[in-house]
Amino acid sequence: MARVYNFSAGPAVLPLEALQEAQADLVDYKGSGMSVMEMSHRGKEYDAIHNEAMSNLKELLGLGDDYEVLFVQGGASMQFAFIPLNFLGAGQTADYINSGSWGAAAIKQAQLVGNVNIVANTQKDIPTRMPNLSEINWTPGAAYSHITTNETIAGTQLKEIPETGSPLIGDMSSDILSRPRDYSKFAMFYAGAQKNLGPSGLAMVAIRKDFAEKGNVTIPTMFRYQTYVEKQSLYNTPPCFGIYMLCLTTRWMKNKGMENLFKLNREKAAKIYEVIDNSDFYRGTALKECRSDMNITFRLPTEELETLFVKQAGENGMKQLKGHRSVGGIRASIYNAFPMAGVDTLVDFMKDFEKRNG
């Protein structure tokens, strides 16, 4: 077996241990005679997986009994619509920060439902950045405030969680559980699983129970967060195999220890940024104080060199380094499960490529 170093922004690298355990149990899960993809979501075998996945997440996130962890199909983009449908009523205003492509996508969906106040807008700023907390103009009495903690495409990260005065909702798809955060500041936060938690097609939602109870009761049942709370995400058949992989991934996180993961994430990012900062050949695209630890974005002197960089990196076992199609350049996504050896390989390649082409 030849595994490459997968720098994809998502679906992204998963812990090798989790993949190997799933492989070993794929046909016959723990002597049940069934695959997890075949067994009933009401059966005892799957029930244990489901409950462990929720329990692991609450432990890792430091959440108390006032929160519920939900598993929702459709990924994070589905939440862009679910949130205003549940919490943005007639005559109300929701605050949104437009910090980049994903913040803008969330705003677009909310505007279909109700009134949106864009309290800060850095989407078109170059170098890319997150807004300073002092420049955000929150609306008194807003129904909720929405932030994106890490812009995957721009390579920017919100280092500090703001105080809003209204219920705070966070899209944490690309940096959840990657650095220390006080998750109790949020009324709700969510993440597409395919970056730090598991495979695509699944969103993890953590929501305070009293906030979920305020959701709109006139929308269809499957769109209501309260439905997922009351039924523990088992109102209908959930994405069982995705939740199983999330369970294995969170188990891996617990075994590694979160402080160790946080430290490794800082070290991995620092190694790549050090090459960029000590070079006239590579140019980071984000302001230093806003640079993401998860998605490192940079440019080379010409697009032709960027194409060559991606090609030669691929030939040397480093895949998915091409930047998002909307912005170009290079993007190295190094989520929790991405190994330090892969970062070291990239760093060595970057130095060699500069020597040969600088």
C-alpha cells in the first residue's frame, strides 16, 4: 500500500488508525455478522456507536448537559439555510460577518429568509484577513450573530471569539477541535465533518438546549433542530457510516490528547510559514495575525511556476496542493490527522523547488 500525503481541504485526511480499524471491521463489525453500512440504526450495535460519538464530542468540546450534540445530513452548507429558518423570525435581524467565501455563502442563504445585517466585511480584502473585533458593529437585540472561525479558501482564522450580546452561532467546519476554544461562548456551532471529524455528507451541530427550543415550529419537521434534540438525531435514518467514522476519529483524538494535538498543529503550521516568511520566492496570502493553522495559502512568482509546483509535488507523493479554483495559488491543508512527516516533506520540497526555480 502506498499512501500519499493528502493536503486536500476536504474531504481530507483521516487518521490512519481509524481507516485501518474500519477496514478490518468493514464486512463483519465486531462479530455482528454485518457491516456498519448494513445494520439497523435502531439496533444495539449501532446504538453503542451513536452514543459514543456524541459522548466523545461533548467530552472533547468541554460541553455540559445544557448542550446537545446533533448529527445532521447535508454538511455545513445545509446549516446555512437551517439556521435562519429556525431562528430568524419576521421583523427580526440577524448579524453576519462576511469574512470570505464561506461567510458570504451563509449570508446569501440567510437573506432568502429574513433581514441580515452584515456587521463586518473583509471578503475582498487583500491580503486576506479576518475583521478586527473593534470594527464589528453588532445589532442590539439581534436574533443571533453568525461567524466563520476559519475561512478555508482564504487561509484565514479568527483567533479570538467575539462577545456579541446576542446568541452566537459559529461555522467551525475547518478548525473545530484544532486549537483551544471556549465553546461555551456559543449558543450553537457546527462543522462539516469532512475536514477534522470524518467523511463528507455529515454535519456535527452542537446547540444549547434552551436555544434549540426557540426554533420556529412552523417549518417542516426535518428542518427543526428541536427534532434532532428530542430524538437524539434518530428521527430518521442518520448517515450511520459517517457517524461511525466520526466515532473512530474522536476516539483517536482522545487517545492522542487534545493538548498534544493543539501543540502539533501549531508546530506544523509554523514550519511551513517559516519557509514562506524567509523567502522572496513564496508569498503568503493572509495577514500574519490572521493566518490559519489549518489552511496555509501562498503564491509563487508566476502561475506557470505554481502549476509546475503542484505537478512536481504530486510526483513526489504530495497531492491536492492546488489552491481553490476561485483564487488560485497553493493551499496546504494540514488538519488534525495530517502527519508531521508530511509537513517535513513539503518543507524540504519547497526549499528545493525554490533553489531550482528561484
